[in-house]
Amino acid sequence: MSDEWRVPSNDEADDWPETPGVDVGVPSVARVYDAVLGGKDHFAVDRAIADKAMAAMPNARVGAGLNRAILERGVRYMAECGIDQFLDLGSGLPTVRNTHEVAQEHNPEARVVYVDNDPIVLAHGRALLAENDRTRVVTADVRDARGVLSRPEVVELLDLKRPVGLLLVAVLHHLADEDDPAGLVRAYRTALAPGSFVFITHFSDATPEGRELERLFLSTLGSGRFRSRETVESFFEGTELVDPGVVFLPRWRPDAPVTDDSAYAGLTMIGGLGRVPDA
Ligand SMILES: C[S@@+](CC[C@H](N)C(=O)[O-])C[C@H]1O[C@@H](n2cnc3c(N)ncnc32)[C@H](O)[C@@H]1O
């Protein structure tokens, strides 16, 4: 691998050689999220925002971990329903228990296309590509549904005539109301075969801490909208919501009893899974 594309690790991200499209002086959603999760692939400018978020909500890291945990439960649920191809929109930097790892644990033939508009995700994704010919990483804006769905990597790896697991995990809140997130989900959903799933997690406006985080994220990152349960439920239009519907993340089909700490941190986000009905 050339030095230009070398993936930073440990504490070296700040010294990372210049990468096309990556500005170390401008914060990125993917890198701030990595910092909140406790990862190592972010710069000082990202860490500063993550620190402020953790000051506003001391267990924000637990909250981010709960989002990764529901991602795993959701992918596992879909895989157990027979889904063997996934389109992960706004996939973020690789971290623990990525979609392809969970899906391929259930079915080694499962295919996954990751899409993110941050070029750093592709730079890191190359390491994934090297080890897995059933995984692709695409740099694209998820707001362009038609463009994403016609990308060669998507068309070559996924068969859209068969059911797909569509992931919009912690990404729709980075879209403004003017971007029409409901219309965007509809554009993807109508392109999916019956039996497909739409999996969404989203910042919740239910708590004062959430509303403070919204102010912080909008003023520093320019995105991060905390929406109501009714609004997030509306994104599932045209699907049958899997039990228990749109709920705080720790309440969605938990593997283990919900603790006080996770119950509190889990108020930051809500999520659910909808199935595209048979024709
Ligand atoms: C909070 S991270 C979520 C990562 C992962 N889905 C998860 O839940 O762990 C949000 C990701 O969405 C990406 N993103 C935000 N807006 C996007 C857009 N318009 N198109 C593509 N990716 C976008 C960011 O770059 C970031 O990596």
C-alpha cells in the first residue's frame, strides 16, 4: 500500500500524510464519531468536538456504543431472515463488528456495499477490500439515491431484484429537513425488492441533553438534527415495522437486560427496522 493511502492507526492520525479530499483542519462527522466511540482515527479538530459532546453528555460514548450494538442486532436479525446482501449508507469508519463481519459470520457468502461521502472512509475501506472480495466501499453522497443505486460497485455486487438489507444507521440526522429525508428513504425503498429491510437509527429530541448536543453539532459540524419519534416513524412509510417498532436503542430486541446506564445513554437515539411487504 502506498504511503499516500496508508491507514492511520494508534495515535498517529494527527501525523497522517496528506490524503486527497481529507482536510485535517476541518472536522468530519465520521472522525468525530470515531473519537466519541474511543477510536484512534481522528484529528485534534475532531477530538475537540467529541470532548465538548462528552462534556454535554458524560456518557455519550455509551450512547455511541449502543448504536453500534443495535447495528449488530439489526444485521443479525436480517441475516437470520435470509438477507445475504446489504447496502450500508453512511457507514462510517471501520470499527468493531462492522456490517460485513456480522453478516458473513451468519453467511460467509453475504455481500456488503458501504457508502459514505467522507473520503477517509474509502481510505480505510481499502484495508477491508484487500481481505474480502464480497465487500466494497463507495465514496458517494447518499442524498443521490439514483446515483448510489447505479454505481458499478453496487450493481456488480448486489442483485436489487432480490431482497436487500438497507442500513441508514446514524446518518439521516446528518441530513437537513430541506434534504427531505423521508423522500430519500422512499426513493431507496421503492427500488428494493419485496422482503427487503430498511434499518434506521436517528438522534432523538426526547431529552434536554439531546437538544444541547444538537446545538453543539449544528454549530460545529453543520449537521446533527434531533428529531421526534413521530418524524422518524414517518421514514418507515411503506414498510411493516418489525416488533417493537421505533424505540430507544437499548429497547430494540436487546440481547441482555437493559442497565440503568444504558437506559439513560440510550435516550439519545431511537431506531427501528421495517420490512418491505410482499407485492
Ligand atoms: C455517525 S456516523 C455513523 C456510522 C455508522 N453508520 C454507525 O452507525 O456506526 C455517520 C456517517 O454518515 C456519513 N454521512 C453523513 N452525511 C452523508 C451523506 N450525505 N452521504 C454519505 N455519507 C454521509 C458520515 O461521513 C459518517 O461517516
